[in-house]
Amino acid sequence: MNWKENRIESAKNGTNPMVLAELKSGYAVIGDTQFLPGYCVLLPKREVFSLNDLAVPERSQFLTDMSLIGDAILKVCHPLRVNYDLLGNADAFLHAHIFPRYEWESEERRKKPVWLYDSSNWFDDDKQFSEEKHGKMKKELASYLSDCTF
């Protein structure tokens, strides 16, 4: 199985190369695209349809873990702020997108959801994660998250 076919299972079995850290509620992974450097995703430990399918304590932990990934992005990447997104529209399972937003983005772009960026940002080879371009940042994010002992 290609790790992209089931990102949660591949995170669990150690074949997902994008995993930064295992957190209490799930797996912090670096995003496939890095047009906003530091973009990450939180995958749950068990596949559910939405946040509301988790018991309240599990929801709380998932949201806490999501914010810890935001802390890591703030520390390592120094964005202006972090945006959090739980949609489930394209991939119909719970996962959280954690997007850094930067001063170098145009003001018009910065005020709008990242999903309104040109679709080429999601698929162009030059914007995809590569160990050569993003490996140092990935290691620093992983290091920060591995130190989270909450």
C-alpha cells in the first residue's frame, strides 16, 4: 500500500514519511505542499467522520494537540499568525489543517482563507515538500513537538 492511500494507517505503522510526532490524539504531519512554509496537518489516531464523533475528552485533546502544532509552527517558522481549519469536504474524515500566515503574503491574500490561493500552489512540484528544501524545518518542528509533555 502506498502511504498516501491511507495516511492514518501509514502513520500508525511507521510508513508515512511526513510524520513529525505522535501526539496524544493523533499524528502531526508536515503538509504535502509548502507554499506557506510550515503547513501541517493533524491526523487522528482513529478514523472518524468528524470532530463530533469523538467523545468530549477526545475532542478536547484533539483541539489541544492542534494548538500545540500551531505553537511549533510559531516557534520554528515565525509567521504573523496561524490559521486552523477542520473541513472534511475533500477527505471525508477528521483531520485539521494548520496554516502559518506570513507578512510577505499580500494583504488581500492574508485576509482570506488559504483555499482561495491559485490551485497550482497545491500541486506544482516546486511547492511540494522536499527533504532538501524543507528537511531542516521538518526536524525543528518534530523536535519542538517531541518536547511537548503536556
